[in-house]
Amino acid sequence: MWDKNGKSMIISVASGKGGTGKTLVATSLALSLKDTDGVQLLDCDVEEPNAHIFLKPVIMGSEAVAIAVPNVDETKCTYCGRCAEVCVYHAIAVLGNHVLTFPQLCHGCGACSYLCPEKAISEEGRKTGVVEWGQSDGVGFAHGKLTVGEAMAPPVIRKVKEYANNNGTVIIDIPPGTSCPVVEAVKGSDFCLLVTEPTPFGLSDLALAVETVRELNIPCGIVLNRAGVGDSKVEEYCQKEDIPILLTIPLDTEIARLYSRGITLVEGMPEWKERFLVLSGRDSRDSK
Ligand code: SF4
Ligand code: SF4
């Protein structure tokens, strides 16, 4: 599927919607490649990270993630309104002789403090989440956790991605959907695996996810999960759009049982390791 040519590769595992088996694929792919490549798994699904449930990493460190939000010194402020004009996120407003800030809306871009003519705005950190990193049986691991009630996922995602090393394969578990956090997590990837299921909802969300990765010029392939549950529309769509289906995982109660117990597919059913190696363009002869 992808060719390393001796360089580090970043492989995203995404899906148009939650619950399609994205983490099942990401974790089993990481474990299948750990003997052939140096592998890291970065869980950027920061609202609901769950790769750790399957990989059970030893957490070796953590780092808080904060964004810089404005703090206005009204003794210097002339209420000119420039800060509110430049804030595209409507996170600061000037009402008469008051400046109101809305930290939950602030993206920490710094434009207001930079452009304030009176230098009345300083910046203060607001914690939005935490990144934890560690190791899981030969797989490097990092994940982000967005603070409960916090909407600003991209800074936490960016911080998780800073833990990517430049050796071997980096697998990124992408948040579900096609919004800003998805774009932040997937951009810079060399390849994107899109996990879907053969249902009308699966197809509709897949088509949106394909549009997103195409906008970003990232080549993609499909993992069809729970094959047998629906119809053949996803296959027809992939054929029409010339997108390869790289792996098919059947609807299987044993696979569902393993997943519900937090056991990866390749650990519970080792015969799947070879299929994940083939998916990645390797085979068992590449394993040490
Ligand atoms: S730009 Fe500066 S001086 Fe103008 S209203 Fe905002 S904080 Fe006050
Ligand atoms: S830092 Fe950026 S997003 Fe936040 S209030 Fe200032 S201009 Fe708006």
C-alpha cells in the first residue's frame, strides 16, 4: 500500500463517523508492524481517546496543553474596538467602556494583543488538555486528552503530533468526522486509511471523509469493516472513485467480543497479523 523507501511514514487512520472500527484498525496495524518498523501510535482522538485501552501503555510522562488567551488591562485601554475587529472568532468584544473576553471561544492566535494600539492586552495560559506519552510492548505511544467541556481540540492534537519521531512508521488515530480537529490531525500524513462499514450512513460519511483527504492531497485507501452487514454501495462507490479497498474485516461476533474486552484483533486472532502486513505492503518475511 505505501512504500517507506527508508523514510519515516505517517499513516492516518480515520473514519467519517465514530464507531466504525478505526481504533481496532490503528492498534492492530501498529502491533503488526512493530517487528518490521519502529512504530509509534499517536491517538489524536482527543475527545475520546481509547487506543490506550487496547495497547495498555506504560505512561512515562505527561505535559499540560494551554493556549494563550487575552487579559485586558482596562487602565490602559481606550476602548477603541480594534481587538474585537480583528478577532475572527468573536472571542473579545468591546461594549461601551467594557472589554469582554470569551476564553472558551479564543483560539489563542494572539492577533488582539499584537494589534492593540495601547499594548493593553497581555496573554495568560488557559489549560485545554494534557498529553501523555509512554511505551507499549515495542510501540511508542502518545495520546491527548481534551479537558471535559473544552471545545478547542486542535492545540491538544498539535501537541500530540509533536511527539512523532522521524524513524519508522507513525500511525495516527484521527478523531471521527470531517471537522477542524480531523483536518488538524490528518494534515501532513503520507497516507490515510479510511475505515467504513457497508451501510448507507457509512457510505455518506465515507464520501465526506474522502473529500476532506483529497482537499489535503493525501492518498487514501479503504478498510471495509463489518462486511456482510449491509449492501454493496460502498464497493461500488470505491470502484467509481478509483479508491482501493485494502482490507475487509467481516461482521464477526468473535471480533466484537475481543473488542468489547479491550483485546486487539491481532492479539486475539493472530492470523490477522499477516493481513495487516499485506495491507501495509509488507509480509511476514519482513518480520524479525
Ligand atoms: S484594542 Fe486594546 S485599547 Fe483597543 S479596545 Fe482592545 S484592549 Fe482596548
Ligand atoms: S487571541 Fe485571537 S482568538 Fe483569542 S481573543 Fe485574541 S484575536 Fe480572538
